[in-house]
Amino acid sequence: MGVRRGRNVIGFDGSMCDLSHKVRYVPSIYHHKMEYNFRTIIEPFRIHSVEPLHMTTRDQRIGAIEECGFNVFNLHAQDVLIDLLTDSGTGAMSRDQWAAIQHGDESYAGSPSWFRFEAGVKELFAFEHIIPTHQGRAAEKILFSVIGGPGKVVPNNTHFDTTRANVEASGAEALDLLIAEGRDPSNLHPFKGNMDLDALDGLLATRASDVPAVFLTITNNSGGGQPVSLANIRGVSEICRRYGVPFFLDACRFAENAWFIHEREPGQGERDIADIVREVASLADGMTMSAKKDPFGNIGGWLAMNDDALAEKCRNLLILTEGFPTYGGLAGRDLEAIAQGLKEAVQPDYLRYRIQSTAYLGEALHAAGVPVVMPIGGHAVYLDAKALLPHVAPLEYPGQSLAVALYEVGGIRACEIGSVMFGRQPDGSEKPAAMELVRLAIPRRTYTQSHIDYVIEVVSAVAARASSLPGYRMVYEPTTLRHFTARYEPIV
Ligand SMILES: *Cc1c(COP(=O)(O)O)cnc(C)c1O
């Protein structure tokens, strides 16, 4: 017998036979309704268009990284085999997103694409004012230009690098108030992105008038991609309302965060993902957003808020640097791609695959004895370079050393998140970051399980010879966001 299709049966030889006049045959497998739980993670899509990968030899990679001053950001992407530098703007767009792009209307003002974008955002984040920007940091720059300034302090669970840079560029202080569990790479707390509510309450009790907004980054990118619980978000919201301080979300990975709430938080397992997202948004007064993350955009972002006066100031700045308020630095087609991407971002089949496949990489490395931040986060696996390279001092950049080795050995590009990224202080001094991590960020819907199996092999091989990896010193350092353009040399 073959596969049943209505009343026909397709035989395994491909022939069809009509069963209309025959006795209905029901194979025994259909007698019970048990769902089989197969372990293989199935990508909930198939490939429609392919991009070639470019193979290199180890000698070529050594030459390339030396020429780059040992900074993986300086590499030509052509010379990278598996690019895990970031999940930002690197995801694969869907057939429906490419189709939406054809609907892009490039009218300067009031394009239908803008109205579809605005409606798509408000469907999940019902803020009064939606202000489109070309990416997340543009939203941050505009907001902190208005609300920041010397003497102000902005708390966050953990500021992302561009957020910290924009807060500090305004003259304000960026303060991280993560729970203690979140700074311990091996602690298995289910919501390691949570804000320390007592610390927040304490800060606002003494300095509420210096705090222009409280931020919460979901998921906590710089702290291991760890989620924030709904209970914690409610707690932050309650404290902010009590002190009359606006509460903003840095919501780049809102859908992955909602999936973790759905999976891990008591009482949330039956809820729709979009419904969880809407509740999270309702607890806040505004948000900054990079559409290059969960919404599957290759570019884009937005700033949103309920406060009319604040929105007016932000729109005026937007016109100065980004564009008219109905496109904000984006083409109409980009607005369309994001509007469609937002619908796909909250689909449970996608999110299940997304989170499980990231965990697949992290758990395989953990099982192979490679120190990784546990539990595995949403968009990335974070290698603990401090634990893997104990012979390299924090200010000789163990994460940088590990990132170079991953490229040299296997053509994998990863991103240091440690003392290179966060070591330079606003007063000019240098001090070690809380953790020395190397982030393997997984672009959305882009790599298959065999790519990831290869990554597991390469990381394991590098880990096996970790004790021979050198520290690095910087030979060129720019004044801000130094990790992007610094140059190094190995300490031999
Ligand atoms: C990416 C990111 C940003 C900045 O967004 P860009 O689009 O890269 O400018 C801000 N916050 C977090 C948490 C991010 O991951």
C-alpha cells in the first residue's frame, strides 16, 4: 500500500489507483492517534533560492586575517565560510517577503507601504506614535538626543553596545542592573535577562528625577541572549509607574523572548505568542527597535512611544537625519518586507525551530566540554572565553583570541563580546568586562543542520588547543565602538 490522498492511493511505484469502489483500507498505523516525537529538528521551510559559499584554505585565511589587523570585522565576507558575526540583517527573507517587496510604493509621503508597516507594528506594539528609522541605533540616537544629557542615568538590564554608546554620547550614564544570576555563565536560571528589581527600586527612590527612562532589553543580547520573564517585565513596569518614570523596551528579539515566556513561565504555555507580545508592549511606554533582528528585515527599525510631546521632538530630529516621518530612511519596499516579516516572526512552528536549533548547537558544544553560557539563549550561542583561555588576561582579550582562531581553523566568523567591546570607559580608563564571551550568532533561516554540525566540529577542534592561543594587544583604537575598527597584534 502507499500514501493515502483522499480516496486515492499513490502506490510506492508512483501509480495511482482509485479506491472509490473498493473496500476502504485503513493501515493499522492509523488505529491510534499517538503523535510521534522525532528528535530531528526540521527546518519549517525548504530552499527556494541558494547562495554559493566560498571555500578557502587555512593559508589563505591566515593571510586574510593578518591583513585585517586580526579584526574579523575587517574581513571580506567572501573569505568567510560560515558567518556567525551577527544575526542582524543576515536572515533569509521568505517568498512572501520578496513578494511584498513588489508592492513597495516609493511615494515620498504617505505611501501605502508606510500604512502597512505602521499597522503591522501596531498589531503587536500598540503605541500611539510609530517613527520609522533605518536601523535600531538611529532610533536610539534620536531618543537619547532628546531625553539624555549630562547628569542623567539610564538603567537597563544590560545595554547593548550601540545603546550604551548612544546614552554615553549624550553625556548620560548607562547603568546595567542585571540580576546576579545573569552574570554567571553556568547558572541555569530560566530568565537570566531579568532586571534586578530591588536595585531599580533603590535607584529610583533616590534619583528618579535623573532617570529619563528605564530600559529593558528583550532578549538580553550582550548578556548571552537570555530572556526576561513576563513577571519581571510586569515588575519593572510597576516600579516605573510608581515613580512616574517612562519604561522603554529595546525589543529587537521580542518574539524569541515571548517564545521563552511561553515555554518556561508558569501559566503562559497556552497563550498565543502574539498575545504575549501585546501584553509585554502594553506594560511599556515606548520602544526602540531594530527590524534587522526578529522581524526578518535586511535593514530597518523604529522608535515608538505614547507621549505626544516626546514624539514631536523625535519626529523633528528624524526629519533632520533620517527622512520624512512616513519612511524614516527606508525604501517603501523595506517597509513592506518588515510588515510581512513581523507576521512570520510570531509563528510558533518557526519559533520552535529557531530556539531548538540554537540550543542544538549550544548543547552539543556543552556536551563536548566546551564552556558555553547556559542555558542556551535565543539567537546565539556564547562561548565562555574566560573559562576556555584562563592563561590570557582579560585585557589581552581572550574573546578576540578565540574569534581569530575560529576563523583561522574553520572559516567561521564570530563576535567578541567582552573587554574589547566594553573595556574602554567613558573616563578613558580600561577595565575588564563582566564576562569574556564570543558570540556565535545564528542568522535566521539561513544555515542548515549540516552547517551547524560543521561549526560544532570546528569549535571543538579549537577548544582542544585553546591553551596554545595567544593574547592580543591593540595597535589602533578608535574613540567609540572600538571593536568595529580596532587593529591588533598577537602577543608572542
Ligand atoms: C542590534 C541591536 C541594536 C541596534 O540595532 P541596529 O539595527 O544594529 O542599529 C540595539 N539593541 C539590541 C539589543 C540589538 O541587538
